[in-house]
Amino acid sequence: MSSNPNDFNNEAETQTRAIDALTWIAADGEMMSRFLAISGLSIDNLREASSEPGFLAGVLGFLMGHEPTLLAYCNDRDVDPQAVEDAWRALGGDTPFDGSI
């Protein structure tokens, strides 16, 4: 844990953003199917995968890899796309999923 309280708040906010994105994705059956297909996950192993390092970055990477999906999320949640990108990078993201399917 960081000694700077602002770093902790940013880390917590970053993780909260990614969890909110996963909740948003899961609320749409078609979107969730696309996320699972692109990530190689299944409903059966999603819970286990969620505890793996990089999972939350992968959730945000899914949004980053498909601009219409990113913009739909940002519009629904009233969030600046830059905030999503910043959270994704803070979680270690550097290559978005190819969301073209």
C-alpha cells in the first residue's frame, strides 16, 4: 500500500471504475458474450479469472479496444473517455483487446 493517501484513493477509484465497467458489460447479454469470446473466458471461470492480476485492466482494455463500446459506456455512466483510459493505464493496460468482432 502506498504511503500517499491520494495514491490509495486513485487506486481504489481505478479499481472501482473497472468493476463498474464489468457490471455495465454484464448487464447486456450480447456485450457480455462478446467480452467472453474476446477474453477467452467463460461464465464458469469468470469468478476465478477476476482474482488474477491484469483482469481489471483487461476489462477496461475491452472498452478501449472498441471506440463505440467505450463511448456507449462513457455516455451511460457520464464519464470522460480519458478517465477510462487513465484507469486502464494505471491498472497496467497497454494493448486493448481487439473488439472488432
